Amino acid sequence: MPQFVSKLQHNTYEKGEFSDKQPRNLDETIDLIKNFPWDIERPLTDIQLTGPSVTIQDNELNYLKLGLYFGGKFCVYYLDKDNHLYEYHVPDLDSVSKLIADFFASNLDLK
């Protein structure tokens, strides 16, 4: 199983500021997402690409970023190596697991 770099961005961070950046396998990445303090970060957070999130980078410089969305939902941003940005809304963290697994397997096709 591959390892991709993942990193965290909290609501107190400036644009482009991340922490806990390191290579992780699929299970470690899903644990990181599930243990992120989403409920603590959600109040008074601007819903935007640079908000609280977990970002995953594959070996070809494609990015998958999970952030907050309205109504308790989550937003998945996909930025491919050619700078095409796609945005998808998912109802809960369990719905994200398949997207993350497909991303790790390089089978993700959100275009």
C-alpha cells in the first residue's frame, strides 16, 4: 500500500500554514481524518478552501483536501497536477472513506 503525504490545517492557521505533515498509509490517513477536531473547528469557521482541513498529496502532485461545509457536511476538493479544481460535498466522514481509498489506489475519477 502506498504512503502519501498528509497535513493538517486548523482554523487559527494562516493561508498556506500546515502542521503534522508526514507520509501516511491509507489506514493512518483515515484515522487522521476521523480524529481531526471537526466539531471544535466548525463554529465560526469560514467555509473555504483554506479553512480547517486534512490535505493529502499523492506522488504525482494531485491533492485531495477534506474541509468543512455547511449543515454539518464536508467538502472534498480535488486539485489535479494540471491545476484543475473540483469540489464535491459529502454528508459525513464515513462517505469520505471510499474517496480516500480510491485516491490511494489511483482510481479516483472526480472529473
